Amino acid sequence: MTPAGPQLKGLSILVVENDYYLADDASHALARAGARVLGPCAGAAEALALVDRDRPDCALLDVNLGCGPDFAAARALAARGVPIVFVTGYDTAVIPHDLAEAPCLQKPADPRRIVAAVRRSCGRSGPAVVA
């Protein structure tokens, strides 16, 4: 199964992930679904600087960017009105209450699930995958 067509066409998606291979896989999945990928960024400061120049429609955000769970970037993105989809190897219980409504995918996240979660976060509906 592959992502169905250009589900994310016209959307800019910020990818914030410090693992090169996971960032690359997610970026390719989003691009194949029609998104314009911003990043990937390996850290919060880099991501927020990019957001100041080019506001994304959604952000795919790793919970741990190298120093344990950190939600400062998520809160900064939320304050800017950017929907967030978390990706993490941690249990979802680590997500703070004020960010708990954001979708949370477990690593390694299937590319189809990434596209589907981003699509829903951006308010897009329709089939998520085709056979």
C-alpha cells in the first residue's frame, strides 16, 4: 500500500527530527503525498527560526531532539497556531496535558500513518491509502 495521491498538495509541513534516517523517511513520505517539506530540522532552535520565515500548515515533531522529552518547541509552534503531530519512542503518557490533543505516533512510524495524521491535523478528509 502507498499513500493515496496528492493528499497533502498545497500544504507546507515542517519536519523536526534529529535522527537523519527517520527524518528522511518522513520527509519523503510527505513529499510523495504532495506536501512541500520544510526542513527537516534536527533541533528546536533551527525549526523555530524556519517557522519565523515560512509558516507551515502543520509540524511533524519528535518529542526527544537529543536531551530527553522537551516540549518548548511544541508549545512555541502551538502558540503560533501550527498544528502538531508528535512522533516518539516514548509512551504517550509523556505528552503534557496542554498538548495531549495532538496526534502521537510511535516510532518507527509507518509512512502511511504519518501522512494520515498530518492530513487529519490539516483538516483534510478522504481515504488515507490505496492498495
